[in-house]
Amino acid sequence: MAFDFILMLTSNDRTIADARARLEEALEGGVRHIGFKDVGLPVDDLKGLANAIRAAGGRSYLEVVSLDADSELASARAAIDLDVDCLLGGTRAEEVTALTRHHPLRYFPFPGRITGHPSVLEGPAEAIVASARKLADLEHVHGLDLLAYRFAGPVPDLMADVCAAVEKPVIMAGSIDSPDRIAEAALAGAAGFTVGTAALAGAFPAEAEGFAEQVRAILDLTDKARARSTAPRRLALSAHDTRKSQLRAWVLRHRRALAGHRLICTGGTGRMIAEAAPELQVQRMQRGGRGGDQQLGALIATGDLDAVIFFADPTLPHSGDADLQALTRLTVLHDTPLALGPAAADMVAGALLAT
């Protein structure tokens, strides 16, 4: 996640009654990440909402705010039945992962002690950070959902401490209702943030009235904050053999901007980059011809890549052309930036990396 805005069709921690109608306005505003709570509407209505988000090419999120064990586990089962992309919230990670581990949804539980409705994050910051570490160590937990602005202490410090303590993405949730709070989340290293009630209430400065205008305004603020984000990006790097030297030159030119980010590469490309710039964080997959491109495709499908940079040579036939076509299809399907040459890669770097 490259500091994404997740619009929640919720108010006061409940899915709003007219969520389906509001969804059309939200899509008009341009948002792609859209969620709802496990309370407020019947499951059949939530299923229709999830299907509509998916049909529009969006990424769907269900956030659990139920406090008792039976309701939380029922919501996890509902997330599986609804086939949402991401399950946010909840506090019983070990029980939930026993249900979700065989499903492709991504799971982001709440760290810390959660009480009340609307939910409040309690406890000293040290205990919340310790909880975050423990949760992030679980195999089938893919990130964290931190109720940052429902915490009574210094929120920017808490956000930064949690993000620094774990390698998995952290989404900031709860009462993000101003441009300053969006900027603070980006500076702390958040991978994304949720806004619900504040957007419905028109809390953000916009050029005109209306829900779609609120969405556009928040997206504009997100773009500005993303340029200052400290969250590590996850970039896939690969190249046809005849373009590997070109990719090597591109990496060396951008090595300062790439420092601190995670580069996931097919085998030969990864070795080349690691030798050329040993200070960069390189994760090598299989060689392209041995399944490396398919491994990258799996990461695209699960939302674990922020961009794909594949320097392609269109002048010669390649044994991996079918693999590149498959990667291209997946990047379009999952709305992941794809750069096939240096100029496009420069634009990706300019948009995602602090240059």
C-alpha cells in the first residue's frame, strides 16, 4: 500500500443505511478503496455492497467493531462469505486467523485494548506497541489497523512508534477528520488511513458541496501527503535480458530514492541489482523462466506490490512474453502501476518515492 485513502461508508462506527447510494457518489469522486463496518446493515445488504465495489473495480474492506467474541468471529465468517479483499479490526487475531488462513483476504487486526462503541484505544503507548509487535508476528496477519486518533495520548508519537516496530503495513483509523491528521499519518509511516463520518459530514475543505467533492478533496490531500510519506514502498523489478543493463542504469540513477524501500526481483535481475547497489534491500524470487514472474503475479493479486517495473524489449520475441502479458493483465485488474521502460519508471519513482 502506497499511503492509500480508504473511504468507509460509515458513521459513528456503523454502516450507513444509504451506503449503496453513497457508493455511487464515492465512485464518481474517484476513490478505489472502499469499506464498511460489520454493524448497521443486514448481511445480504453488505453482500450487495461488496459486490458493487468489486464490479466497479474497487478494493473492498470490512471493519470489525463488535466487541464480544461470538460477534467478532461471526463477522470474520461474514467477511469470508462476502469475499471482501481486506478484513480490518477485531482483537482476537489467533481465533480469526484460524478461520481466514485458507482465504485470500488480507487481515489487519487492532493492536492494543479496544473498548466501547464507537471504539476507543486504551492503554499506555508501550503496551500498544508491544501488542502491535505480537500481532505482526502472526503468520496470517498481513498488517495492523491502528485506532490512532481514538487514543488519548500523543497520537503522532504512537503512530510513528507502531510503524517503526513492525515491518507489516499499518492503516490508521478512527477520527481522521482534518488535512493535518492525514499529513501526520503519512509522516508517521502509515500505509493508509480510513475516513468515514468526517467525509459524510463535509469536514474537509472542498471546492464545492457534496459527498463526491469531499472524496475528491481527500484524494487530493492524500496525493500531497503521499509525497512526504515515510512508509517503505514495495516495488517489483524485472527486465528482459536485452534490457537488464538499462534497468541496472535506472536503479543506479535512483539508488538514493530507492534506499529504504523493498525491491522484489526475479532471480537474475535481483542478483544484478544486489551486486550493483548492495545497500539496497533486495528480495530475490525465482528466475523468470522458473516461476519468478508468477510469484510477482501472486503479489500483485494480493495487493502486496505498490508498482511493477519491467523493462521490456518489444523488438525481439521472448520466451517470457506470455508471462509479461499475464503480469500486465494483473496490474490492470488490481490497479497496480506498471512501467515498461525508463520514462514510465521515472514517473512511478516521482509519484511513489521521496526523491
